[in-house]
Amino acid sequence: MRKPCCEKKKTNKGAWSKQEDEKLTQYIQKHGEGSWRSLPLAAGLHRCGKSCRLRWVNYLRPDLKRGNFGEDEEDLIIKLHALLGNRWSLIAGRLPGRTDNEVKNYWNTHLRRKLIQMGVDPNNHRIGHNFGHTKSFGSRINTNDQPSVNSHSSDDPLLDSTSEPESNTSCSALPDLNLDLTIGLPISLGY
């Protein structure tokens, strides 16, 4: 059985002070990342190793991007979510300077609502009118932005293409969702 990451006695919890941030930053700049279990004691912090790692990764790293998400970042998140689902670390890996937690929070607070307002189900990226009610989603966004009709019937009214068709569903108000994306390791040309 693995030991707890820290002794629960005398560890600070809650907000980080400016002095703690400085100690953590100076220690990592000098010694590098890693060894998170031993870092708090070595850096003179009364924190848990996990707390130090999360503080560094999500707030203090110098390569983090601050501020609002751009329109290009929003489009990429939507496209990658359609392809990968809620795999936030993979999505964040394609957005330099953004953390998985930041991308997840932005999705849940902004982009989900944006898709809903556009008439797109954020869970499966299908076009629908009044979705959230028991209406069907008969078309799905594809790489040509042309709706294609699902031919199978389902017990789920949201997936049932045999119920009444949607009226006035227009693809012109939807973003370009070209999902021709691939994710893989960089190719090394061992010359």
C-alpha cells in the first residue's frame, strides 16, 4: 500500500500566499519539475506534494496563456470535442498554454451554452431544434457541413430519426466543423 503523499499535520490548505508561490517557482526553476512528494519539504513549503504540482501546472508555469479564449481556440475546442469527447488533456494538448482544467471549465461555462443556443446538442454535436425536449436529432454534422439522416431507430427520443422532422434547420448558422483531424505522436525522421 502506498503512503499518503503528505502527513496531514501542519500542511497549509486553501489559498496560496505570494511567498509560497515565490518559493515554489524558485525551487522549480533551480531543480526542475518532478519529485512532487519530496518537493514541499525541500522547498520549505508546508503544503502537500499534490497541491504543489497542481499550483505549478495550473497557475505558475511561465508558458501558461492568460486571458480570454480566442475565436480560433473556441473553434478548435468544439472540433476536438466532437472528435474526442470529454478528453480534456488531449484537447488541451492542442492548445499551447492552456490547461486541461481551464479548457474543461471553459467548455462547461461558455461553449456548451453557445452550441445549445445554435441548436446543436453539445453531447453528440447533432443539429436539432428545441433539443433538450423530446424532439429528434435526425441530422448529424459531417465534414461537408451537409446533414445526413440517421437510418436507425432508437428507444431514445433524442436519437430517433423516425419521429417528426425538424423544421427550418439551417446549416448556414453553424460553424464550419471540418473534423478531418488526427492526433498522434510527432514523426521522428531518424536521419
